[in-house]
Amino acid sequence: MKNHLIKPLLFAVKWIILVIISHSTFAQEVDNKRCPQIYKRNNGNGQRITEFASNISPVSSYFLNALTKNYEGTFTFGWGGQILFPPVVTKSWITDTSGATRLDWTFGNNDTGSPFNPPGVPNSNQVSYNFHNSNLPTAGVITIEFSDPQDNLPICICSYPLTNGNATDIQLIGEENLRVSSGSDGGLESKSLGTAVVEQIFSKYQKGNMVLNYQRQPSLKNYRTARTQGFTLDSFIPNEDQLGEEYTGYITSPTELLDITNAEEVVSVDYLKEGNNFATLFATATSGVIYEHSKYVCDRLKGSEVLAIDSLQVGNYKLIRSLLNPPSGLNEYAISFSVGFNQNGSEFHLQSAWLLEDYQPEEKFFNFQLWSADAKVLQRMVEAVIESFESKGTIFQTVAKTQPGIFVSKSVRKSSDPSKVELTIWNRTHQSSVQLISTSKRNESSNEMLTETKEVALTPMGIQKIEWDAQDYAESSLELLSSTKQDYIYESDGLWASFVPSGGQVRVFDIQNQNELQAKEGTYPVWRNVQFESSGTDYATVYKTVKGGGATADLSSFNYLNFEAYGTGSLTIRLIKKSVQNFEDHYSYTIALSPNSRTYSLPLSSFQSPKMNTPVQLNDLVILSFTVESKDELQVQLKSINFAREKELVNTNPLQLQACPNPVSSQTTLVFESAVGGPMDLGLFSIDSGRLIQNQTIETKAGSNSTLLTLSPDVKKGIYILRLSSNRELLTTKLLVQ
């Protein structure tokens, strides 16, 4: 009997001692939160890890879930300095050689993928991890999420090329851009705004697309000192010291959103460390309903990929967290939630859901979108916001929706046929199908909405790509529906809009869909045709973003811009790039419009910039704009616009030398192309006698040229021949003098 009592007592004592020991070791944070610079992969080398690092508590979930079977090999990671307390691996993704990414394994799901054991005992700057199951490929990329076993929060995401099993040191991929996106970009496009967003983007480039200079932005400290006191949106902004050491906050609020969204107040803060933006807060105030534009929808429209969606417990509150992989920059952990309240009340209702319609209405809302490359910093931001509400009243959660079981991780237009969109759908349920419901606006001029429902077969607990026929529609919303709505995204290839200076009136702005949607091989179509007329000004512009949400397009492999056009006056085509700051410095090309439709195939190498002397590189094209100039009414029609690798055969014989205006009274602009450039003789000849009436020498450059011709007072009314010549070129046209 005595032994029977002693054994449980000894077990309890041992357990208490173990917990005390484990608490002291488990309390130690990971001592290097950056990605390992190298790794080695050894397949089945017999060096199996059986003893774990000291910061892995024997009672932690990582220790208790360590696998003891299906051993396949080890990954050995190397940091820049000595490691004592290494991180654990909590997720791994595989990107195959075609570029498709899948979430291969996540901690807690050891039945699939290639789960990792906790880290072994460090050896100087190197730490080894077992991996299991034999499904890791020998080519492609493996991406790994490292987390701190102290609080289970991710600290970094690192990518490495997969190898064939040898022990060669492999270098880290990425980390070249240490900034997450700024709050100044704003969260848009979760609810269609039509051309309002496009006009906002164009206006930004007109004013000068300056790189965000934080030294010119208000500091958070000064902003807090100057702000009004009371229950206001900015009173919930976390202080820098709540995020950690060496952070500096700058106000980057996109106040223009107040004119085009349901936001009544907006404030954003970028938190910098060592000169890089590592965290962002974007907050809005609304009435009745929450802010209608979410980061995870907006970012997918701009090309981001959802790598993971999970739930995060912050105190008593459960929030949805997503991991977004943008086209450039660091991966971003993001959390969105809203807090509703009555105007004069002190009770607050926290709501977190993936779908906007799952939020319950309130009299007032403060809406928060927070993101960071560091999940620890992100949690501190959320805790700081919640603590601010707790200091002002009682807060409890009224909506806590779980993450979607089926969602679109990425959407991209097919390069071989841009009228088709490829959707990558993650199915984390046992459902074998889902309905894809699309609601599309045919073009920017149409109010007609087209709805289509498509049944899509899914692999239970799997990932697959499906093709959706977007045609040349201006914009579409897509919903995934199983028994309930699971996810939604917006899709657009970019939208047409127009700009007319003050005093001008738009008479016609008509967009028409194209009859032929199949893009020719080696071309990138700029969908839909446009007809435009205005009066009251001597110039106006029609323009189109080349991708949805104003994202950049890499068209550097194309050599020509092709289109059909007719109209009045001259037409200047501008290639508006993200990397060019001043509007006047963008590369452009000017032609004289003809009243009859003509086909143009313009070499991109002929586009010129007043500032840059190098040929244009279309690696970051945002907007394609067409500015028509004339002293009379402005008219232009543009059709079949596309970028091409090869010159398009032009059936018509365009005039080599063109004058605008023509007829002319005293001055006209001559527009022409020169193959070689250099000095050329410009002569005006009588059409009757052939006598030289006026002449001058002008300097030209290879490619597109324009020059102002001022007629001598001796030139009388009549028809003349303009001749522009050198020892290698001869260009002529007729000129009518009134």
C-alpha cells in the first residue's frame, strides 16, 4: 500500500520538477530571428536527431509530437553566428518547377506532407532537423516558416532551392527587399469602385510618382502630440515602444480614400526599423457597416498569393490571420478586425471574419488592418489596439468566424491566352466540388452585369488549378460557394478612364468589347476599344491601367506597340512606369492622326524620355496613355491595341511627314520618323512653279521627331509641298496655307 502511494507521489514530484525546468528553458526566446543563410539536405544518412535543443521543453507540443518513424533524412541550417536557442519549423511549402505552390505541411498535421522534428542540439552556427516521408522533390523550391517555441509565433519565412540529396551548401533565396507594403497604398477593390481607383492612380502619377520619403512624413510622436484628445480613431494607434526596440512610426494616411470609399476617417502608420518598413497599421472609421475593402482581396487583385490562413488567439479573442506573398517585398502576416460601438457607449464589440457579410451592423465601427513581416510584432500591434479599447470600456467578441475551408490562393491571367484566368484553389475540406459564381461587367461604358455559375470538381484536402474564361470583361467578382459562401475575389485586366483639363467637356467616351479574343502568339493584348471626343480644351487623355488594381506589368520581352487609330490633331502615347517619378519624364511617342483609320506598329525602342538616354525597359508598366492635341474638337478612336514581339505588317502606306494643324495659318507642328537622325533640310516649295519659298536646317534624332514650323509673312494662301531631306532620307507632304 505504501509503495502504491509513493509511486504516484514521486511521479508528481518529477512532473513538477520537469515543468519547472522546462519553464525556465522554454522561456528562452530564439536568439536569431533571421533566415539561415545556407542549408544542407542529407537523405537517409543515419544521423538521426534523438536529442533536441535545450529550449524545446519536454512538455511542449513540439517535443510531444516529434515523430519516431518514417525518417527520411535531415536538413541542416546554418546562421551567420552561433546558435544556442534555435527556432522550430511550423510550416513548409513546395513550389514545383512550373511555379505552382502548395502548403506541404503544417504543424499538427503530421499525416501528410513532410513534417519536421524539433531542432537538434546546435553545433556552433548549425542546427539539424529530421524530415519525414519521402515526398519531398529534388527540384523546385522549399519555403519554411520558422517559429519561436516560446510563444508559437512565426519569426521568419525562408526559401531555398531543393536539391537531389547531396550535402552541398545551398544559399538562401530572397530577402533582397526588406520592406512590407505601406499604408499609403490603401486597401481597395474589395468592393468594386469602377474607374474611381484608376483615376486615383493616374492622378498620383500626374502629380509625380515620388518614392515614399519618410523624412517628409509626419512622425508618429509629433502626430500624437498635435492630435486632439478624446475618443478618436487615432487614439488607438500603437506607440512605437509597444512594437519593440528601435521602431519609428510615420503617418502615411491615404486621405484621398475619403472621397471614394465609405471611410469617414482614415489613418495609417508605417513602423520602420533600421530604415525598413516592417509593420503597418491601416485604420478607418465607418458608420453602420464595416470598411468595405479588405487587404486580402485587394492584394490578390494586385498579384499576391495567399500562402496560409489560420486563427490566432490574442487574450480572449480569436482572430483570423493570413499570410500573403506579394509580387515583391517580404511575405506579410495580416490580421483584420473591426470594433463596433454606440456613439455614446462604453461597450465595444470585436468582430473577426473572412467574409465582409459575416460582420454584424453597428452604429459606428473602427476598422483595423494590420500587417508585418514579423508575426511577433503583428501580435504586439493587435494587443496594443485591444488594450486601448479595454482602457476605455468593456470589450467582448461578438463575431468569431473560422477561416474558410475553400479559398482562392492566387489568380493570374494566362500568358498564352490573357482572356483566361488561372485560379489556384485550396480545398481544406472533404468537399469534392464547389460552385464558382462570376458576376461581370462587360465594359466600362456598360451597366449590364453578366452572371455565370460553374461547377468545379475539387480534390478533397487538396490543391488544384482551374481555368476561368474572363473574356475581355472590364471587371468581375468571383464567389466560391459550397453549402455556404467560402471566399470571393475581384478580377480585372485594368480599366479605361479619361482626363480632361478644367473647362473641357467630354462628348463621347465609349468602350467596346473586341470581336476577336484569341491573342496572337507573341502578343499581349490591351483589351477593349475606345472612342473619345471632347471640346473646350486643346488636349485630353484616355488611358488604361495594364493590370488590375494598378499593379505593374513586366512587358520587357515585347518590342512593338500595335494599334489602329483615327482622329484629329496629334496623338502622344506615354508608357507610364512605376520607376519614373516625374510625369514629364515618361517615355513617349507622337504621331499625327489621320481622319481615316490606319494601323500603327511602333517600335518601343523609338519611345523617348526627356531625362533618360537609355532605351525604355517595360519591366514595370502601370498605365498606357493616349493624349490627343488639337486646336479644334478632340477626336480619337483606338482599336486592337497590343504589345508584340514582332513588327505587325501594316497594309496602308502612312504619310512619312505630317503637319498638325493642316490647313495652317501661321504655325504648324511637323511630326515624322527618321531612320538615322542628324541635320536635315526643311524646304517649302510652290506646288505650281516648284520654286523654293522658305527653307531652314533642323536637327533630328533617330525615331520619332516633332518640330514647330513658323511660316514667313511672305507665304501666301495656297497649296505647298513640304520637303524634309538629307543625303540619306527624303520625306514630303502637302501643306494648305489659309
